[in-house]
Amino acid sequence: MKVSLRIAKKGNPKHNDRSRKEPEEHVDVSRSKNNHYMSIYKDLKNDFLETEKRFYSKLFNDWIEEKKSLAKEHRHRERVKSADQLRTGQKTKPEEMVIQIGDVFEHPSSEAFRLWAQEVVALHRKLTKDHAQVLNVAIHNDEGTPHAHIRQVWVYGEKTKDGKPILRISKNKALEAAGFQPPFPDQPIGRKNSRAMTYTKVLREEIEKLAIEKGFDIDTTNRVNRKHLHKDDYIKMKEAERELERQKNTEKKNDEK
């Protein structure tokens, strides 16, 4: 089995906590009772959207006020941001990580996966020194393969001109504060040389190691980094791969004749 990891500024908290009103055909609602949900706020365990709204409104008030003051000073009121605008902004909205072991045909039991996923969250917290604030976690057992959605915000601390401590959002600066360096420290930082690349590599290796320690038979060659596939899509993909392989074998036999 392979460990798959996907990290992106995507995802929907209402999909994750199963509060969407619209039916989702790939979700077996009869098994949704087997899902597990966690929130940074215990009273919002089953409401991820409200979890995220509360987090942004509580932690970034000082930053928002600073932005208001600077916007007023420089006469750029359009730069004023509300907590909700930070929550939905492309650079400041939560990042989502999806983790999975195996595929629809071979994967751990739901309980074994849950225990591993919970340890991944704890490991991730240690690796990032709490600069990646995990807001909520959903472990889904009602789709083709058990998998977990982990939503997080990258934060770092600075001081204002007045010396007041303040929290801001930036993945690069948060990773720097956590001690991560780009792959080539002596070269300029860019898309092909970023702290995020180092972080993703380290995280992938560590969660694979943890899966092996838990007793899973993990294949670490040709690491997977593709989007979680639903059962029907996965079957179609595997059928296409087999058909392509058959065509290659046929061509090879024809060439040998």
C-alpha cells in the first residue's frame, strides 16, 4: 500500500463535517455514522465552518486593526480586511491536507486508520512547532477509501512598530519560524526552491515511517501525490491503466513478429 498526501488551498468545511444540504453521490450516508470529527473548539466539533469563523475572529483582531490603521494612514481604505475576508482570501484562507493509506481495493481498517491519522496530527504539530494551527479534522469512512481531511492555518508572531506582539498569516514565514529551510539554502527562494518543498518532503517521509511503525505494509517507491479518487473514478482509472498496458503488450508482440 502507498501513503498519499495532498496539500492545497482548497476544500470545503461543509463537505468535511457532512453538513452540506446537497446530496453527494459518492458518499454512503448509511456509513457516515462511522466518521470521526475533531475541532480546535470542543463545542464546535461538528461545525467546521463556525470553527473557522471563530478562529479568524479571535486570533487576528490585532492584525485587522493594524491593517485598518495603516490603510487610513495611507488613504487606501480598500486594503481594510475583515475576519471573514481573511478567512476566504486566497493567501490567508485555511490550507487543507488530505491523507490516505492504500486504495479502494486494499486499505487499513477504519479503526487502524483513525489511530494512525490521529498520530499524524500530533506528529505534524510537533514538526511545525504549532505554527500550523490545525482547526479541524474529519476522518471519512463513508466513501471508497478511509481518508482524513485536515484544515490548518500557518501563523507566525511579530511585533508592531509599538513593540506589541501580533499574529499574522504566512506559510513561508511560519515555516521559517519552525526551522524549515529551502532545499538549496544558498539560492534564491522561489517556486522550485521553497521551504514548503522541504516541509512536504519531511512530512511525507515521517508519516510513511509512522505507518510502517504501525505495522502497515507500505510501498515507499513512486510516491503518490494525487487527488483522492472516489471509488468509481478510481476503478475507471485502473481500467484505463490496464487497457493501456494491454495495448503496449500487443504492440510489443506485433513488433516481435
